Amino acid sequence: MRELGEQELVRREKSEKIRELGLDPFGQRYDREDFAKDIKEKYENVEHDEFENMTDTAKVAGRIMFIRKMGKASFFTIKDKTGTIQVYISVNDVNEDVYNLFKTADIGDIVGVYGKIMKTKTGEVTIKCLEYTHLVKALRPLPEKFHGLTDKEERYRRRYVDLIMNEDSKKVAFMRPKIIRCIQNFLDSRGFVEVETPILTTLLTGASARPFTTHHNAQDLDMHLRIALELNLKRLLVGGMESVYEIGRTFRNEGMDPQHNPEFTMMEVYQAYSDLDGMMDLTENMYKTIANDVCGKMTFRYLGHDIDLSGEWKRVSMTDAIKDKTGIDFKSITDVEECIKLAEEHKIELEEHEKQYGHIINKFFEKYVEETLIEPTFLYGHPIEISPLTKKDPEDGRFTQRFELFISGHECANAYTELNDPIDQLERFEAQLKEKDLGNEEANDIDMDFIEALEYGMPPAGGIGYGIDRLVMLFTEQESIRDVLLFPTMKERK
């Protein structure tokens, strides 16, 4: 057991005194009728003198954030999910027993207040307390710092305290579901259907990533937490659902940094009879709809840059982008040995499985181009080696019909004209197995049931995956993925 601090001991004593009064120090139901923000907005333009003839009342509940005790009358501020409101309490209005109960209150306690709406001489909308109800005694004091926890690690570990003390954190927490609801409404209105698919799987498919592995005791079977949503959603296209999407948790056994958390929220969208261009149009319209409907603006500060989502977004091929930065035209090079030599000359290290045309192009892109894509940019034309689930470019089979959306130098979405040729797909899976044999731990498994599904015929389709956390980072203007996750993965306390 840890040793209790002085304030904690005092609060526990007060809790016992409340119990001696016949009250539960940890509360019962309270039928709140009003919220702080609504009250303040309704009465902010009413003049002080007009309240003399008004009898309007309110019934609120929240956490005490400030107390100024002044003998037989006091002011305190309570905070609910919408904001704060001031309360005036006097022994003349609530009687001495109730006022003495109030005097046991500490900052952090949760209380209910019924009273008359008034305005102080300084113009602050206030509730004149007529009924005071103790609800919950807080046994721990809130942080003394006005702006709450200053240690970021502690903010993430004790998110509940961060939400109490930090208005910006609370704003992000409430904004995230609004953004997701906007996405759902946007897609639903265009004929998409939201579905759910399994999180537990026996195969690694749909992305290149290391998994989290668990064990199914009843079947004595090793299973993985999914690394992507893709193949099950494409099975639904085969089944005739045509336009589907899923928003769900995905898990990748990788490191943590401001852009990555081992468990994250992904959305994948698939539309029969669409293609790469259709996914570009869908994405650009969706981002602009969120900006307008949820945020009410089109310009955002994101990862050190001012990003303007209005206007037509840039579209550029990967090889053209590399040529623009390095002068090397990989589209005109056919010899892999020449590519390896260029990598050596540019001090680009290659693993054994990366000594292939497509992997080398990707390495050049990551070194010279990726961080320069600041304004919203659709980068298309990825090499086939790094795109095992994508249709080939009909004009050059070394490349695929794939794009990534980059904003502020970071990937925000990944899209394809979906591969629906089962023979080609099986060959791609087999190539991935060869990479696994060469040491690529993130290579895909072969999903023969998916091959069978494609053999029944999947319509031509466009598909796209979005990192919802990064999307929320953009629209809430946050620098770290941990700021948009309520409970990010953290290292254990030592």
C-alpha cells in the first residue's frame, strides 16, 4: 500500500463525516436538467438589471474546479462536459446545515446544484444556489498546475485527469467521434454499407506488417490479431454487396512514435465498378466535407505546416516525383543491376530481399521525396513488388494502379484499383512467400480461400484504407497520435 498524503487523509476524514450525516459520500442518481454552456449562451446578452424580474432556474451537476469561501456566503465553479459555470451559495438561501455540508467540499468533488439564474456585477452568468446536493467526494486532489498535468507521459497514462484539467484534450476527445460520424454519413449517403469483419485471423494478409499472436485454447490454434481489413471486405464484393466499408481496430507489432501506435483505427472502403481515380475523387470530397461540416474551415496547422484542403489536389507518379528530386528516371531503366548500383552511389542500404526493381524505387522515394509532399498530394504508380494486392498498370506491368495520399510529408491513405485476377493474385502471394524466405518478416501469407473467392468473380473495384487516427490528427491539429487516442499504448512504469 502506498502512503497517503496529508490532503488525502483530510479528504478521507471528510468522507467519513459525510457518511455520519447519513449521506453516501460517493453519491446516488441525480436528475440533471441543464448544462453549463447552454445556460451561459442563453443569458450572456441579458443585462444585469433584467434578472431582478426573472425567475428562471437551472439544475446542473459537475465537478468543483474553484472555491472562494467567504464566511456565510461563497462562490464556486463547477465543470460539466460542456464547460464551467459559477455558483453563488449563501447560508440565507440553503440553511445552515446545507451550508456546513458545502464547507466540507474540496476542489474535485462532484455536486449537484439547483438555483436561480443571475448575473454578477462583473457580468458573469451565475446560478444562485437554492438546493445543494453532495454527490461524490474526490479522495485525491487535482494537480495544482492550472493547466493540469505538464508531464506528457503522465497526461497519457492518467487521461482521466488530463480530461478534467485540459480543455484542449477534452475538445479533441469530443471532436473525434464527430469526425467519424461525419465520415459514416458521407459514405452512407453515397450508398455504402458499414460492416464488421473478424479481428482474429489465422493468416497474415492485406498488408505488410508483423502481427500480434495469441492462442485459441478450444481449437489449440495459434491466431493473429488482424493487420488489415482488406480480404474479408473484398469477399463481400464477390458476394454482391458492392459498396462496403469498415471502421475498426487493427494491430501491428511495431514501434511507437508520434505517427504510430501498435493498435490503431483503420477504415477501408471498397466500391465495385470504381477504380483509382474514383478513390481519389471520393477521398478529396470526404476530407473537404469533414473540414467544412465538422471544423468550419479549410486550412489546418498540421505537423509544422499550414495545410489548405481547398482547391484541386495534386496528382503525381512516384517515378516522376523521384525524377524531379534526383534527375533519375526509373521508368526508363530496365536493368536491376543498374538500380542496385544507383542505390550504392546514393548510399541507400538494401536488405537481400530489397535488391529488386520496385523496392529500390521505394527506397529512393522514402529518402528524397516523401518528406517534401506537404500539400495534399496523390502519389500513384507504385512498383508491383511493394503492392501485392493491386492491379497492374496496363501500360507497364512493373507498376500498379495504386496511390497514397500524403499530407505534411506523411501518408494518410492508401488506395488501389483492386486486383481481381485470381491467377495473378496467386502469383503475387507466391512471390511474397519467397520474400519471407529471404527474411522479410512482414510478407503476406497465401490465403487460398480468398483465391477461391476471386475465382467466382469479383467485379472491377476501387479500394482505399485510411488511418483514422492520422486523419483526426489533421482535423484537430495535433502533433502526436497519442493526443487523439484516449488511451495510447504506454511502456510499463518502472
